[in-house]
Amino acid sequence: MSTLSVHLPKSLHKTVQELSKKEGVSINQFIVSALSEKISALMTLEYLKEKQKNASKEKFLNALNDVPDVEPLEDDKLY
């Protein structure tokens, strides 16, 4: 592990204190979790952008043609 010193606005610090207490975790654990979530979201976005480069409407429609034309299961129906 490494140590990082971060300066937070008072309002953000207060909010982090309140939320971490509500979640039953330390401020450090809360911030690590929040940072991990943000990094994961950004990395996912980059991954999807990269995958999009090889995508085409034609490939999508061809994939849909492989899906059987059947009624959805009862639990999968939208009402």
C-alpha cells in the first residue's frame, strides 16, 4: 500500500464522513471504494470505445439473424 495526502473542501470532507459512517466503513475505505468505482467506469468506457471501432450495423444485424424468433419466457416478458 502507498500513502496519498489529499486536500478536500470542507463540505466534501463532511459528506465523506457522513456517508462512510452511514455505510459502516472508514473514510479511507470509502474513498478507496469510490476511487475504484470511478477507475472501473472509465476503463469500461475505454474498452467499449475500443470494441466499437470493430463494430458495424451489418455485423449487428447478422448476429440478430442468429437469434431464434420465439416468444420470451414468462419471466422475461415486458408488460
